[in-house]
Amino acid sequence: MTKKIYEYELDEAFEIYLLIKSADVRLAKNNKPFIAFTFQDRSGQIDGKFWDAKEDEINRFQAGTVVKVSGKRELYQNNPQLRITKMRIAHENEAVAPEHFIERAPLRTEEMVEEINRVLFEITSAPINRIVRYILNKYQKAFFDFPAAKRHHHAFAGGLSYHTVSILRLAETIAKNYTGINHSLLYGGIILHDIGKTIELTGALSTEYTLKGNLIGHIVLVDEEITKACEALKIEEDTEDVILLKHVVLAHHGKLEFGSPVVPHLLEAEIIHHLDNLDASINMIDTAIQRTKPGEFSERVFGLGNRNFYKPSELVEPDSK
Amino acid sequence: MTKKIYEYELDEAFEIYLLIKSADVRLAKNNKPFIAFTFQDRSGQIDGKFWDAKEDEINRFQAGTVVKVSGKRELYQNNPQLRITKMRIAHENEAVAPEHFIERAPLRTEEMVEEINRVLFEITSAPINRIVRYILNKYQKAFFDFPAAKRHHHAFAGGLSYHTVSILRLAETIAKNYTGINHSLLYGGIILHDIGKTIELTGALSTEYTLKGNLIGHIVLVDEEITKACEALKIEEDTEDVILLKHVVLAHHGKLEFGSPVVPHLLEAEIIHHLDNLDASINMIDTAIQRTKPGEFSERVFGLGNRNFYKPSELVEPDSK
Amino acid sequence: MTKKIYEYELDEAFEIYLLIKSADVRLAKNNKPFIAFTFQDRSGQIDGKFWDAKEDEINRFQAGTVVKVSGKRELYQNNPQLRITKMRIAHENEAVAPEHFIERAPLRTEEMVEEINRVLFEITSAPINRIVRYILNKYQKAFFDFPAAKRHHHAFAGGLSYHTVSILRLAETIAKNYTGINHSLLYGGIILHDIGKTIELTGALSTEYTLKGNLIGHIVLVDEEITKACEALKIEEDTEDVILLKHVVLAHHGKLEFGSPVVPHLLEAEIIHHLDNLDASINMIDTAIQRTKPGEFSERVFGLGNRNFYKPSELVEPDSK
Amino acid sequence: MTKKIYEYELDEAFEIYLLIKSADVRLAKNNKPFIAFTFQDRSGQIDGKFWDAKEDEINRFQAGTVVKVSGKRELYQNNPQLRITKMRIAHENEAVAPEHFIERAPLRTEEMVEEINRVLFEITSAPINRIVRYILNKYQKAFFDFPAAKRHHHAFAGGLSYHTVSILRLAETIAKNYTGINHSLLYGGIILHDIGKTIELTGALSTEYTLKGNLIGHIVLVDEEITKACEALKIEEDTEDVILLKHVVLAHHGKLEFGSPVVPHLLEAEIIHHLDNLDASINMIDTAIQRTKPGEFSERVFGLGNRNFYKPSELVEPDSK
Amino acid sequence: MTKKIYEYELDEAFEIYLLIKSADVRLAKNNKPFIAFTFQDRSGQIDGKFWDAKEDEINRFQAGTVVKVSGKRELYQNNPQLRITKMRIAHENEAVAPEHFIERAPLRTEEMVEEINRVLFEITSAPINRIVRYILNKYQKAFFDFPAAKRHHHAFAGGLSYHTVSILRLAETIAKNYTGINHSLLYGGIILHDIGKTIELTGALSTEYTLKGNLIGHIVLVDEEITKACEALKIEEDTEDVILLKHVVLAHHGKLEFGSPVVPHLLEAEIIHHLDNLDASINMIDTAIQRTKPGEFSERVFGLGNRNFYKPSELVEPDSK
Amino acid sequence: MTKKIYEYELDEAFEIYLLIKSADVRLAKNNKPFIAFTFQDRSGQIDGKFWDAKEDEINRFQAGTVVKVSGKRELYQNNPQLRITKMRIAHENEAVAPEHFIERAPLRTEEMVEEINRVLFEITSAPINRIVRYILNKYQKAFFDFPAAKRHHHAFAGGLSYHTVSILRLAETIAKNYTGINHSLLYGGIILHDIGKTIELTGALSTEYTLKGNLIGHIVLVDEEITKACEALKIEEDTEDVILLKHVVLAHHGKLEFGSPVVPHLLEAEIIHHLDNLDASINMIDTAIQRTKPGEFSERVFGLGNRNFYKPSELVEPDSK
């Protein structure tokens, strides 16, 4: 269908529909107002400035509106930027609903629900199974709607559940290939590990941290949820399975300096920490590589020690396409 | 009255009553069993080996027993050690109860109860006041009985409450001297900050970590207690005061790498972190200095970056004696 | 009286008197000169640009001049900035002396002199007492006039002595609550700990580092002053009290990586280090919080690991107002 | 069949065949010689001292000999130790060959050969395929015989190939679940990543570092092998595939401080680094857990930041047995 | 002769010939194109913007062209910047060849060749001597032409060989003053230590990293060259001298975190690491100091922990002029 | 002449004269006293235990006595140790004075005096020249007698001046090869840089730290000496040369975390830091290598990040013998 913004070449002229994600009015050095936009479509987000904005333009070009923009994508200090040459509100008969412009996980919600349900059957520990179902039920809507992070990785609608499902798939291979692993703990821990983000963040659109997110953090917020689930389900808090489940969730950042209040002291905690990291890394590199031309280096990825990544030249045929 | 073990000079011969804190039987290189003791009286703890132990000696010299020991205190690789020359069980008519040999906080429990009660009146925020009283009530006995740590600082019976009271006294000066401080948060946070140690540790005698202590840790354990208190008291969890109270407790180690899952984002959290550190440091240095001769350096203090501390020579008259 | 610049809301229009702290003329991209101002009044400092500056404006708007400015306070990349709409020199009959615009410590000099004098009586060690009085006398004027730092904390006229007095107050509580503390060393060390800043910095107005400040640093500069005081007062340099006094001053940054050439090996050195840190932290947070609206996070505080701080919403009533 | 040394309880008396791995004669404090042994059977290794050794005992009990030992396994400073009560050379008719006592990978060599051959077919890049086969061929014997490390992980005969095969299995799941991955690079890199250990180490028995291992290291040694393979196979060194293959091998330790001369700049390099880490971690934890009783913590694992790991109590039924 | 750009004072007007090193056309906020130039002459490089560029100006002012510029040198955010007031292409009869504008090492190539040849005679180990001559021969042209780094130190034509010669001079003093040093290893190691930069970088003009530079790095690239030299010269790779030579080259960054895959385990490796560092540091400080006025601090030097350096005031007479 | 202890092979029997450096009497596990000796001759120091010591042996074998010992040198946990088989006091007619057993710098004092005097003439700055001569004069005797450190490097009589002279030799090459260096500052700084060790340490025999050494440190102690020299010589302390001289001394450890209160901000300070490091490293490696057999690795060197160093096998002919 129509090309997305990141499917155009750099400096290639285009005319395209975009959703205004945010619109800040500021004063330029010539004392005239301009609008600092963030636009988005399903290929990603991009900033752009609209100079010499008139009163009515400021009123019309609000966040949440779909617009038709002529211009091109440039690089400004190595970051992509949209140079706007013309811009107008999309007409009603152009049939462009805002929800078509929001990046989404590549799996449909129903597929993810099904995958998670299948795994739930593998959780044979009664207390773990009941707690996981209880919390999943309580935050179900947000869990399948929220991104996995405000910015770094899986920062798109449905990213939280997509990240969870991706880890579960890897975990199934681990569970099959190694002995001595407690499947209930492994799968239960993975499903819950980031679900506190539904309390830490505000939602899929213009994602921000909540007060609880800033002052308590998603790791402890899940621990509280397990505590409350035990009270609600009349599960004895001192059951070893409950303590172990809390531990794998609390320890999943792997090191104190990454925000876990305890380091992994269980095989399953160590595995979850590794898989979480691995899936997030692949997602971040993949996002960066997709916006890079073959034979060139990507922009630097903040969440990966500011490294940039090389996209092999065309001659090297990636097997997986 | 009778001199304590650390009141004798190094290498000075003595005859003294001591409580056996622990007694491990091992095999020496000559294939004869020996007993590795840890003794204690109110001046502190000391290790000592009993060579060529006979069957009945092994049976009699059990942990929890009071004994009369002849010997002297030596330095072995810079650590104090007891050289035993003679040793027997204390007679019943010598009237030496085990509890007289356990190091205790220098304040009586009633004094500490009173000080804390006084401060509770300064907590004018209703939710904070109710939560603090609820948790204090629930763990009251342990709170006034437990040490503040297994080893590092305030490692004596009543150390947990004594450490808390010491910080409260400093906090009152802070509250008086600086403006803009929320007293409810400051005092409530201090009272709760280490109370999770009553769950993390096993008690005042032969203190060890519990499974919850190892896998969840006292910081998150308090957070869970606040969560449960809210449920029990029907306090809305999203009340800002509750979130702030949780934060000051969670952040009191000051840095992620010291085990806090969040860093301080409140003035009161920052203050509690500093005072906690300061009181613990003074206690550790004081303990080390007390066992050092004037004009010499103490043993190295593990909890303070392995530094040793100089005890000024007699000529310098400490004002506070 | 008249409102100060930080007492206005963001984006609220005002007409206000301000002192020009510095004025740099630069060329804009349109090749016309502009003036980059830093203004100040007692509520703090703020930058602002004056575009298309004419010859006579450049001549008139010099540092040290009081001006009447119309405009508003904005946020530019999260830092406060003054948008100037109109600006003129203050008329003589408007009676606005530059000294009314310099931020000052909240205590009057005489109060601080008195507090310090009172503490001097507690210094019973003759050599310490004489050395402290000698140095205090030598740098008296600057000590009560200088800020405690160029930027980070207590960066206002009188900040150095105010910081010192604040620490002394906390130290008195410490001295009362703990045993084994050498009061002479504690108080003497506190009074001298930062007095080298009178040599390290240039003064209260447009504070900069001196060559000695850059190449020797305030910590060693005090040590040199103690050395010279001993020579002048004929105090034997090898007196233990002198060595200890030097140590507490040299060690007050607590760690080598913070610029102390030795780490604390005395109880008093450790205490001074903690109190110095605590008072500076409270001051930095307090400054940041004062410019923040209830229910929001402050700007990030560079001196505190770039953390931002939450100002509780109105509902939480701070006790200390 | 017969129980292995780590299948006995602590302090349980046994009579057992063991291989002497090393035997050092030293002088005891009583001036009599003793032998410091390391024994091994397929359950692992253990140290033990033999006191008052006579001339002929010293001559008989050499490394490489199988002996029959009576004694028990103890803990000495938290490390396992063998207390020997009786010991003699195994008789010929007891039919105990040394090779029965060497720990081996749980997969037979043929199985591993087959798995690797299967993966080789997935390497569709001609230069990578040829280079990998060439090097594999050259070091084939050692590759299937060597351990993956002298001590830390997979420290048993065949450990190097077993570690490689384990990673390949995880990599196949990755290749299936994520798009944009170059399979040739991924599989080729994994097969070669540690093959330099066949040059770095001396072999499966009494493994030590070679001079090249100490001064060049296995990471650069593989790079040299690729360079030589290109010369031998007349593959142009500047082919992009060759450069990328070298990179994934050089970068597989992930960080400079872990000995990689470059950090990962390719998606495949990042993945190999993670999988290498994950498989090594699982192996180390598994080894520690196997020697631990349910409901207790293992010894500390040096290669994992000195953490210890909890073995859940019997009640928790591990799914995978 | 004619003054160079860094020989003019800040803000002093000049008319001067400069080589355009690079010229990027961008769009200004007023939507008119401007050219972002980097100019250079033998005193260094400087950026400058040319506003409102017309079509023909964009076509004429290309990289590699010599131009005559009127303007002045300014400081912009503490970095030097050229303000252009007039600019034209240099006339043919002005006789200004581009090569006169490239910064070069202060020694002529022939002098450096001679110095290195002299040292080659001191390399008495046959394998080391042959390998060094072979590689030097192979990369001779680039070795005397390339800079030692893209930016940090010796970033001028011939910088690589000049850096090498400077270290050799220091090494000769070391070799004379200390015993037990293997001269072949020391000198051979120094000559080869950075020669991989001829593969890592693209050349003396507009220096960039090559793909091999980014993905393999100059340290391993030399190791590969030694490997290939051995094959070509039929030198047995396991000769100890070869292993040692590889080691000193691989270890010359001194620490893993600086990119060496092994740390120095030879006296000669440690010495080379120190001398490399020392020479680079002197060069970086010297460059910064030359652009600083007496009595002032230089700009901050990124490669030296962002420190700035003081240039003593005129009164202090440097001995070496 | 007679062979020294480190000239014998490991485990080779010998009969040899040694100086008792220290002699501690302790109780063995069999309850009999033993003496823990440190012996020394000019080849180095070694520990050894003397079991079952009788009363008169304890009285006779005091520190400072020369004894004749039969025994051999062993390795105990990789550290050299002397196994004593026979031992008696040296007879008077054996003519063995204690001073013959103290390790000394390889240069005679007069040679070092002469070298330093020659360099003093190169210090053309009057204030620096006068200060350096004044301090050198004041501490002359100790300067040529003390070691450069208690343990790490140049830990022998005369080591302090020998280390200084070694650095001066390197500095002369630097001064000749690079421009822009202030020779007065360079040479003056080197001569003074470690002279504070004459106050920090107790002397050449059984070197310990003094109280000033522990609490002030040699770096600040030199700074104090410069301050006092200025007062004595009536040199204005604010002379730039004096400030710069202080700086190069204060900054010579190069980083705050190594104990310098300021980092180098002068070219000469940076050079002194590097040369100090280089000379100390060579000395430490040389000491370790001398005790190692060709083709083996030395013991680990604590002062060099616990690295061990390889001594090339005989085949590699070191040039410098």
C-alpha cells in the first residue's frame, strides 16, 4: 500500500499521511512562533519543525490529528528529522483513522493470548498457577496494550505482551534442553516479570512514568501484587513457591546496579535475566538496523552502551527473508 | 564488678565467666578432635580453640552453657583470639545466667519504647501514623529484641531499636534546623526503615538470614508490610502519603548498588539515607576503637572500606568522658 | 514587597528590577550582535538573550548595572530562561542598589559570628584552639562573605560561613548523643574544613577559581595554613593534636576519588565528612524544590548524581512551615 | 552401579575407587612428609591430605593411579575435602581403568559430530562454510576431547564441543523466531567461537594454559586460524563475509574488559555473546546445585560474581525429572 | 612567511589562504542553503559556516580547493570557529598548491626512514628482524604518510611514523639505563605496534575508519600481519620470539578495557605500553597548549580525561626555546 | 664470593650467613613456642619458621643478629620460604657485619649525589632552585638512605634516591626530544616528588609508616615543606613558579583515586607522573623476573594489578648482558 516514512530514502521527496503525536508551540529567535512536532506512522516516529506558525495553524495542528505532509526525511546531527514543505489536515473522506498510525506488535493480541494460555498449562505448581492467573486477569487489558518501555525496547502498542511471548518461546527451548529446571517458576516468572509496567507507565499513547513508577518502580510493584494476590487467594505467604516466585521477579534485572533489590540466587532467576536481556537486545538492534542502508552503520543505540551496528552489504544474503 | 574479656590487656592472664555462643567439633591434624568455640560476654565476642577434646568435654561444653575459663586474649593475624589454659562448667551456686552474657543496647527497652512513642505523636499524617503503629505493633517484640545486623553494626540484642532511636534523635535536630521537611515522612520512614530485619534475620541469638531474608531482603519486606497494612486498615494504596512512605523506605540505602531498588527522589529519603549511614559508621568505629590501645590503630573495619582507625594517645583528653 | 523572578509562575508576564551579573556580546546567525545576559535577584540567577543589540545598548547594559525588564520566565531544554520583551536602565530615583540583588545566607553575619564564637569556647585543646582562632582571624572577612562553592551548594554570599554554622549545629547533637568524641577536633575541624575556599575562589561576585584553587585546591590550602599558623604561633608541628587536626581537614571529602589525599582514619574525620555531605545535600535539594510546583519533579541536580526530586502535592502538609 | 564420591552424604563413611589426578609431596609442621592429593571420579574432583607418608607410599601413590580409599567427604572452610582413613592401590583384578574416572560430557562424540554436521548444511555462505570446515577439520580431535575451560564451566572431557552444541541448539530457536538474522554467520561464529581453546589449553587431563594461551589468548588465536584458512583456501581476506566472521569471533566476550578486542557491532555477534554466557551460567549453577541438599544454599560460584544458589526443598517438584 | 590561522589572535581580522577540507551543504532555518566548511592550513583545522550560499558558490567551493578568506577566528562554546566575511577561490597565479596546507610531522620522511633503519640494526633476533622488515616493506608508503589517529594524537600526515620514531628515541634511553631488556623485542614491538593503523584508517586526508578498522581493529590486524609474514617467510609460528613479538603488540594498550585482548606479561610489553601513552600525552597537551595564551588554561583535552592544561605566564621562561 | 640466598636453586641445600630482620615468638598448636623469622641478605628477604624454640634460643636469635643457617629455599603457596634445618649465631671471627646484609641501591651514594648536583644546575628558575636545594639539604641524609617504599618498588636502602636518579635520566631524554618543556619545573618536581617519604616512613631498616605518614601522607608532606621553605627563604608564596612546583608534586600520582589531591594540569606534571610509574614498574618486574627461571612465569606482582611476568627461555638472548 502507501509507503511509510521510514520506507522512503533520505532526502527523497514525499507526500504522506502522518499522525501528530505531540505539538509544542515555541518562540523562534525571530520572535515568531513555531511548532515542534513529533509525527508517527507504523514505521516509527520522527520530529519536525513548522516555522512561522499562524494562529489558526497552531489551533488546527493538535496532537491526535492526522495530517497530510509534503517534505522529506533528513539527518540532523545523525538523528532523523522531517523537513516540512507543506502540511494540511487530512480530509474526512481520506479515511485515515489515528489508530492506523500507531506502531503495534507484529503479533495479534489473540495470538499472544493463545500462546500465553498454552504456557499457563505448564505451570503445575498450584500456588504459582493461581497467582499468575489472578494478576494476569487483573491487568489483562493493559498487559496486551502497553509497550514494554517508554523508549528503549519494544516501545510500541502491545510491546509488553510481545516481549513476554518472545521470551516464553526461548524459555521453552531452554526447558527442553536442560535438566533440573522448575518449569512453573520459569514460566510464571517470565509472565509476571514486567507486568508491573502496567502500573509504572501511563499507557500506549504518549507513554510517561506514573508517580508510583518513579518512586516505587515496576520491579517492586509486581512484588506487591503477588503479596496482594496471596491475601486475596488465601495462599500462605511463607509457602516456598511464593517466596521463589517473588525472588525470580525481584532478581530479573540481574544486578543491584540495574535496579534489582536482590541478585539471582535461583537457576530460574538467572535464566529469566538472560532471556530478558537477549530479547531486548535483539529488538533494539533490529529497530536500528531496519533504518540503516546495507553496507553502513546504524545510529548509536543508547540502551546498548551507545554502540552502533553494521548492516551487511547486499551481497551477504540474510537467510531469514 | 568483674572485669569483662575486652577489659583485660592483651596477654594478661585471667579467670573469667563466659557464655559459649557456638561450639564446633573438628579433627586436628594429629587426628584428635578439638572444639572451635565462640565465647561472648557483654564486652563482645571472641574465638578460641580447645585442643585434644575428650568425649565428655565435647558433651558438656555445648552452646548456651556458661563456663569459667582461665587463659589470655591474644592477637592471631590481627584478630583477637582466646588462648584457653583451663576451662570448666560454671557451678550452679555461681549464679551466672546466660542472659547476663549477651551484649545489649546501652538503653533499656522501656526507655526506647518511650522515645519512640514520643516521636509517634509528631507524625501528624493520618495514614502514615496508622501504618507505622500497625507495623510496629505487629513486630514489637522482635523490634526491641533483634540486632540491627548479623555482623556489621549494632550487632547486639536490642540493636535494631537502639539504631532506630539514635537516628530519630539526629532527625529531630534536622527537623528543627531546616525548613521544608515533612516530619511525618521523616519520622515514619526512620521507624520503619529497618523493621524488615525482624523478618530477614532469625533473632538475637546466633543470628542468621532466613530464606525470605536471602531471597527478598529487608527492604522489600517492609514494602510488603506497608502494602498489607493498607489492606488491613482500609487505607487507599494510591494515597500520595502511602507512596511517599514506601519510597523513603525503599530508597534508604541511597544507591542501587547498595540494594535499594530506587534512588532517593524526596528530601526526606535523602536525609534518612545519610543518618542511617552516619549512625552505623559511628557505631562501627566506636566498637573498633574500644578494643584498641591509645596511640595505636584499630583492626580494619570491613563495613567501612576496610579502613583502620587511630585511637589518639592518652595526652589528648577526649571531652566526653 | 516586590516579587522576585522565581516567585512568578512560568510564562507569567512581569515587569521587574534585575542586576546584570554578566553580559557577553556575540554575533547571531543573521550577523547582528546580541547580548547573552545572566541576571540575578535574591531569588536566584537566570540567563536571557537580547537580540539585535544596538551600539548604545551594548554600551549601557554592562555587568553590575540594575535594569528594569519586562518579559517572562520560560523553560528552555528544561532550564529556566528569561524572555526579554522590553528592558531599560533603572533610573536613579528608583533607588535600587546592586547589593539588594545579591542572594545572601538567611542568617545575618553577626548571628553567625556569635554562633562560631560560642563553639570556640568548647575547643579545649590549646593548640587546636589557637590555630583555629589564628586562621579564622586571618580570613575573617572573606569567610563571612564568600559562597561555599562556585555553583553546587550554598552558592550565595555568606554561604561559606552559613554552611559551616549549619554543620556545627548538627555536630553539637552528635557530641551530645555519642561518647568518645573529641570535641576540640570535631569543632575545630568543622570550622577549618572549607576555609581554604577563601583562597580557592575569587569572592562572592562572579565567583571563579584562582590559580591556586585550580592547581592546589582548597583542601591542601588549609593544610598549608595550619602549617604556617604553627610557625607563627610557635606550636610544635609534631604535636599529635596538630597532626590530627590536619588529618580531619585533609580527609573531609571522605574518599580519594573526591579529592581527599587521605581517607578518614579518625572517628571525628568520618563524622565531619558525613555532616558536610548531609548539609550540602539538603541545601541542593531545597534550592531545587523551591523552584518546583507541588506535585511535580524538580530539574535534575548535577551535584546529586543528576537525580530530580519530587515536591509533594499540596495535600501533604509540610510540618515545618 | 557403585556410588560416586559426590553421591555420598557429607560425613558418610565410604570405601570407593578414585583416580589420583595430582599428588604433591610436602613437609608438615612436624617435619614429616605428607601428600596433597587431588582425586577424581565422574562425579567431580576433590582434594585430600595423606599425613605421615612413608617413602614407599610416596612412590606408589602417583598421579594417574587408581586407588581404593576409605574415608569420608567433609567441608573445610566451605570447600569439599576428602578425609582419608585408609588407602591402597587398586588391584589389577579389580578392573578399574583410569579413563572410567574422568568426567565426560553427557553426549557421546558421535552424537555431537552429527549435530554439528547437520548445522554445517545451514551455512550457505561459501567462504564461511569452507573456512569453518577447514578449521574444524584441522582441530577435530582436540575439539571433541578438550574441556571448555580449565576450571569455570564445562571443565570436563568433551566440554568444548558439548558447550558448542548446546549453544547451537539455542541458536536454532533464535534463528526460527527472529527475522533478519544471517544464519551462516550465526552458526559459523558459534562453531568457531571457542575452538582457539584447543591451542590455548593443554588438553583434557590436568588442563593448563600453553604459552600461546597465556600470551595471545584463544580469541585472537581463532582469528589467526581464519587468516591462515583464507591463505590455504585462497579466499580473499577482504571478502565482507570473512571480515564479519572474524568480528563475531573476536567480539564474543561482549565487552573489552572481558578480553574481546572489539565490542559487538553485528546482531549475530551480540546473540552469540548472550548465548555463550547463558549456557556457561546454566552449567555452572547446575554443577553447584547438584552438590547441594534440597532446602540449602550451594557453595559460592566464582565465575558468577561469587553468588551462591538455593536448591528448592523437596516439596517443590522440578518438572524436568 | 604568511601567518597561519592559529598564529592570529582571537578576533583579529585577517585575509588568508586556506584549504577546504570538507564542505557540507545544509538548509538554514530561513530555508536558504548554507555551507558548513572545515578549513585547514599547517597550523591546524577550523570549522566555519557560509550563510545564504548561492548555486554557483556551492559548486565552486568544493573540498580540496584552496580559497582566500577574510574573517576572524572566534570561540564558539569554547571551540575555535572561523567567521567568514569574504571568500573567493585562489587564483592560479597565486601559486597555492593544496599540499602546502596539510599539517605534517615536524620531521622529514627521509629523516624518519633513516632513524628507523638505524634501529633495525639493533634487532638481532633473526625472526623478529625479518618479520619487522617484511611488514614495514609491505606498508612502507602508508606508514610514512598516515596520521597516528583520526583525531586524538599525532592527527597529521606522517604522524604514525613520527609517533613511532619519538617512542624509539625514548626506548633507546630505556635500553641503555636498565638491564635485562630484550632489545629486539622492544624495538621490533615499537615499530609494529601501530602499523595496523595503515589498515584501520583510510589515509592522511579526511581520515575515516575502514570496515576492518571498525570490526577487527588495528591491534588484531597487526597480529594477522605477523601470522602472514611467518607463512610468507617460512618462519615457524611456534618460535618463542614470534609468540613474544605478537604479545608485545597485542598488549600495548596495557589494559583489557583499552582494547588489548591480553594484558602485558613481558617487561618489554609493559615498557612499550608506557612509552606509547607518554608520547601520545605529550603530543595532545602540546597541541592544546600551543593554542592557548600564557597565563590561561587550554580547552579541555578529550583523550586525557577531559582535563585542561595551564600555560604558564610569560614570566616563566621555558628553557627549551 | 659467597652465594646469596636467591642465587641458590629452589630446594638446593645450603649453609649461609643471614641477618635476622625480625623475630616474632608465637605458640604453635602443640603449645610449644616457635619463632617466625624474616631473614635478609643483599639478594632479598625471606620468611622462615623455627619450631620448638627453647628459652635460650629465643633470647639469642634477636632481630639485628647475623646467623649461620643450614637449610633450603622452598615455595609455600607460591611464596618463597626458608626451611631451617640448623641455625647458630655467627662467631665474631667470622667477620660478618649486619650492614653487609642489607640490600642497597646499585649506585653508590656519591654517584647519586653527583648526578643530582649536575641536574641542579639545569634548574634556572631562582625560586625553584632555592627551594629544591633547601629541602634537599634538610633531608639529605634520609634521602640517600631511605627506600622508595615500604614494600612495592625500590624497597631497599638508598632506593628513594636511586628511584629519583633513574627518573631524572629519563627526564633528560624527554627534555632533549620535546619542545616547550620547562626544565626547572621538570627537574625540580622530580627531585622533590617523593622526598616526603623521609617523613612518611621510619627509615631503611624495618620500614614502617609514621603517624604523619598514615594521617597526612608523603604527597601533602612535601607541599608543607615547600610552604616552610618559602617562609624560611622569604620567597613570596604567590610566585607562579612556587604554585607550579607545588602542583607538579601534588599531582604526581596522576589520579585522585591514587591519592593526588589534584590531577595534572601542567605538561611537566603529566610527564613526571608517567616517568614515576614507568620506573617503578620496571623495578617491580625486574625484581620478580630475577627470581624466576627462564621459560617460566614469575610470582604475581601485587603493585601491577597482580599480573605475573614471563621470563623468556634461554634461547632468546637478552641483548643487555
